[in-house]
Amino acid sequence: MQIDLISLDDLEKDNKIYIKGISLVGSVKLDYVTGKHVSFIVEGEESKHNVMYFLEKTGEKRWQCDCKWYTLQSKTCSHIIAVNLAIKKSILKV
């Protein structure tokens, strides 16, 4: 399955969300894959979140997370960053 990664260059490298995403890279796990989406689990110290990648959606809406930050802000969260970094660095195979 071809996954379009978000452009991490657009994020400020000293941004708190980006830095937290880096710290979560090791906790990313592939949950399941269907013909239409991929589900990932990101487990932090206090919580576990589901990150989804949807093939049929476009742009930023391809990536979604169930965390409060993403739900309220509709912006890339640390969990989405962690999944993207894990795939980009070949820590996680999809």
C-alpha cells in the first residue's frame, strides 16, 4: 500500500508537537490494514491513540487521530508525526 507521508519540513523543528512526536516514534505499532485505510496505535506514557490513514481522502484529511488535540484543532498532532517519522525512518513497515 502506498502511503503519502506529510511534509515534516513544514513543521518547526523546535515545535513542542514535533518534539513530542519524535519521543513517540518507538511506541508506534501497526494495528491493521484494509483496502481503504491503515490503522496505527501510538502508545504514550499515559494514553493510547489511534491514528488512521485513509486512501480515499485527499490532502491533510488523509491523516486523522482520535486525540483531543487533533479533534479540537484539526491540525497535525504528535501522534500523526510519530507515525510518519516511524514510516520515513523505516522503523515501521506498512
